[in-house]
Amino acid sequence: MAKIEIKGTPEKLERVSIFLKTNNIEHSIIDDFGNHSVEDTEKYKALMRKYNQLT
């Protein structure tokens, strides 16, 4: 296993997830978000539900 840290908004993380999925690269999003707003935290959790089920 290798790890890549993506720094940025939930939207940037989603773009990376879409790219990986499109290129058949298995990946998962883990809960390591640090200090974010409640709104961004909810967006990250939604991305984990959406993309972790697809891989």
C-alpha cells in the first residue's frame, strides 16, 4: 500500500477520486481531515460514503 495526501477542499478531493476511478485505480478516502468547518467535514464524509463503496 502507498499513501498520497491531498491537501485542499472536498471538491479537489472529489476530482482526484473521479480521476482514480476513471483510471481503474483502487483507492479509499480515510478520515484524517484535521480542523475543518462542519460543512467541509460533512462534505468529506459524503465523499467517503460515495467513493469507498465503489472501490
